[in-house]
Amino acid sequence: MHVWLIVGLAGLLSLVASTRASAQQSATLTLSGGLDLRAGLQVEPTVETETGLSSAFLNVRTVFADAQGDRLILVAQGDVEEGIDNSHLYQAYGQYKGPLGRWNLRAGRYLVPFGLLAYYDTERLLLAAHEVEALGIKLDEGVELFGYFGAFDYAVSVSRGYDDRPTPIARVGWQGQDVRLGLSYLYGRLPSYADDEVVPLKDLLSGARLINKNRVAIDYEQLFGPLTVRAEPIAGTDDGRFVAGAYLEAGYALSPRWELAANAAVLDSDLVGTRWRAGPALSFRVLPGVFVRGAYEHRNDFGEATDLFLVQVYGEYSRTWALPSRGKSHGAAP
């Protein structure tokens, strides 16, 4: 990852917005962080492997607001996994919000606005969405224009991709009281296949190669009281060969502390092969911001079956402060 590119894009955005930011009326600083401890057992036909992951993350978010409510937002989030040598930048971007949110400009490293990923990130959950199978990319460095017009929203992103080949992405969506719908398109030279570890880092797995990918998807999210349903059918091409797949997820709040969830994902590529997985998860909220989760997942990657049993202890904490503005000091906000 080119850190200079992230810093340069975020700096350019800050300069463009500097005339409005200089007239700020208020500013806030939010620090959040947490721990994600996981243990698991991976069962294959001939071998059983114990797995584990210990990670910590820190997120810094600063918001500058002016009298009209327009905002300059600066975000940086870093992750450390199994020691400082495995640290990486998850997101780092600057964002300028136009009048009434009708247009927003974001530059830096961010989640690509494709499908459910435009508003739903499963990074801290045991059951992940299907950007690994469907796209082979999740975060990238680039520039994004997005906004809202009543119940409709849009996003257009051009990011660095792999080998510095631009990856254009576009999405349009509609949001009702308890439902969201969206249509997305992506084109890029991306990995033929990937896994959960390399996608955030934009690395290539052994044996994977870069291919030309076209993707079109419909994302859907709806609330039915305590039940939340998400789905994303997808189609496209890999080097001109047909691809089709789908993602389905359901989560049910059993009580204020207990939640039961399940998901399934499949992608069939005439070029690469077929991958699918499915499984349930159970979550218990021990304290505000502290969760214990367990999950089972069955995977089949190109004909090779694997069963995963996972346990997670997850905790996060966030605090916001009002920053001095126009010579005035403000106390800490809870």
C-alpha cells in the first residue's frame, strides 16, 4: 500500500475544503478502539488445525462543522494483528460534505462502495459477507463522490486497484423506512481468488493471478421487527467467462443480549471454479460494547471441503470530545 498516496489525496481534499473549514463553528474528536480475540478449529478430510487471532484496532475521527452544517471529516483506523510487525492501515481518508449531503467528496483509503459493502462491513464479525469470493477486493486508495437526494443515494469511485490499474465502481440506491435497495457495477483487474486475510491487505494468494473482472449486483436489506435480512445476487465475467453468485444473511434478535444469525455465499465462475460456504453464529452481549460469539461454517473451495468452528471475544470503546473553536474551550462529551 502506498501511504504517500493516501496522505497526498487526503491532503489535497483538505486544501480544497480549507476555505470553509477556516470558518468552522465547532469541531469534535472521536477516539475508538478495541480488541478482537479469536480461536478456532479447522477440520479438513485428512487434518485438523487449531487457529487463533489476536488483534487490536484504533480509530481516530475528527469532524469540523460550519454554520451551514457542512463538514470536513478526517478518519484514520489502524489494525495490529499478532504483534506490531503485522500492523496495517485499515481506512484513512478525508471527506468533505456538501450542502444537505447531496454531494460528498472522499479521498484516501476506504471501503469500496459496491453492493452491501457500501453500508455494511462484517470485518469484526465471525460470519463475513462475500466480497472475498465475489470481488477479491474490499479496501482501496482512490477518490469517491457520493451523496443523497431524498430517498435516493449514489456513489462513484475510481481507485488504484492492482498494478495501479484504475478500478471504477458505481452504485445507485433507494432507502425506505425499513428497506434498502441498490444496484452496483465494478470493473477492474483483480485477483482470480482471495481469502479473508489477503483482501484487506490487497495481497495475492499463492497460485492466484490478476484477471479482468466485470460485476453487476443488486443489494437488498430489510428489517422485519427483530429480523434483519440481507441479500446480494451478483453476475458478471472473469476474463470474458460468465460468473454468477449470491449472498444471503439473516439475523434475529432473540433478546436485548442474544442474537442468532446465519449466512450463505456462492460464486460460480466458468474460468476459476465454484466456491460456496454457509453457517450459523450466536452472539451474547456481556456488557455494552463487549460480546462473546460462536460460529460454525462449512466451506467448499473448488471441491475441497472444510469445517470451521470459531469462538470470539470482542470489545470496543468510544469517546468523543468537543475541540476548542474560535478561541472557546469545551469540555469532554460522554
